[in-house]
Amino acid sequence: MAMSKKEVIAWLKLNADERGIAHWQKRPQQLDSYGIGLTRLRKFAKELGRDHRLARTLSKSNVYDAKIVGILVDDPKKMTREQAEEQVDQGLASGMLVHVFASCGAPLSKTPFAFEIARDWVDSNDPMRRRCGYSLLYELSKRNPKGMDDAYLLDRIKRIRESIHNEEMWVREAMNTALMGIGKRNAVLNAAAIEAAEAIGPVDIDYGDDNQCEPLDVLKHLRSDYLQEKFSRD
């Protein structure tokens, strides 16, 4: 269904979640929010369908929920690298939008330039770009984009192993996630990722006192019975 920015904001107001708003207000934020959960926002975005024009309009909103919807409804066929770079330069609300922008089935991962930009971002001097790059690399590990071969990924495993503990916290988290995704692709990458994860050891991530999240256990995932049985059959 086609909607304007005004109509999207009206829907968000109508579906505001007081509990979510209260949680949002516990910490200082750059944006306003109607406290709507990501699952519900995804469902709403799916109902809206692809709408590049609306996506670009919502990106200028000062409402977190509206920005999320804007990212989700964007059209990979119409997105440009310049647009993606601009979104990172705008700060992605200091990182709060990264998981939707660069992973979790993000439209960015479906663009023809996704691997090219991920490859450049992981080697960027900008921590936000490195975080987005590794998050995008995780998402791409589920696909087979042109140029992302085993040789590249083995080198990336090596770099993660060598540099992860010297990185900023949220970049470390994205690197850890990328390592897991890469290690799930095939037996060769799995063995290399397990060796790297063993050498890396625990990755320190502070999710805050009111968050129940725990750092990702990469080894647990890579050594799962399902994966090991799968690779033994290949």
C-alpha cells in the first residue's frame, strides 16, 4: 500500500507502545520514538512494500521508528552507493540503526554493490563504517555475491583474529558475528573460523545493566552438531 511520510507517522502514533516508550526514555537519545518493536515494524514495512521515495523521505525524520521503516522499505534496485555512504555519514543515530541498515535481511545487502561496499568499509578508518562493513559481511555470508570467494574470506578471518581485541566495542561485536557467518559457509572456512575463535577467546561486549543480551558464543555455533554433520556429508 502506498503511504506518505505523514501517513506513516500517523500510523506510528496510533500504534505507539507505552512500555517501549518508557524503555526508550531510560537513556538519553538523539531521536524520538513511539516504542514499537522491530517485529511489528517489519510487518508494517512488508505491508507497505518497496518504496524508494518514501524511504528517502523517512530517512530525514527525527523519529527512530520512522527511520527503521524507511530502511526496511527501500528498494535495492534503486539504492545507490552514494546514498549508503550518506546514511553512514549521518551517523545512523550513533549506531542504533546499524543492525537494520546492514544486516537482518537489510535491503542494502541485496544491492549489486553490497560486497564492494562491505569490502571497502571493513578496511575503513571510520569505526562506524567498519561496524557496518562487518555487519554487512555477516549478511552476505548467507549469499554468494560475485567476488566473495574463499580466498577473500580466509584472509578476512585472519584479519579478524589479528585485530578484534584492538577494536572499538561495537566493531568487535560485528566482527564476531561476521566470523560466525563466514564459518558457516563450508568445511574449510569452518575449520579456519574455529581456529580463529579459539585464539581470540572471549570477546568483551557491554550491553548495559538493563539488557539481557550476552556476547555471541561463536564456537558454540561453529561446532554445532548440525554444521559438523552437514560438512561431513559435503
